[in-house]
Amino acid sequence: MATPNYGYEKRQRELAKKKKKEEKLRAKAAGKPHDDSGEGNDAENPADTPAPEGNEPGNPA
């Protein structure tokens, strides 16, 4: 049975981490905020915001 090559696995993790970091830096330099938390400017995506009470279709106010 072959033994696991831990050095190779570690190098792959390091390369993936480095690639992700570089992508973040490129996005930041381009002025495109990359926010995975879902928080941000609501004015950018008005379709994602819920409608105010009383203005639902089929429900006269």
C-alpha cells in the first residue's frame, strides 16, 4: 500500500489559498467589492428587498 504524500497535499492547500487571496486582491483593485455575507448596499438590488406592507399585488390597500 502506498503512503500518503502529505507534502503534496499541503502544497495544494497553499496554492489554493494563494489563488484565492490573489483573486480577492484583484477584485479589490478593480473596485468590485466581493461580499459573501449578503450584507451591502440595498439600492443595488431593489428586487431582493421585500415590498412594503400594503403594496402587495392582489391585496388592495
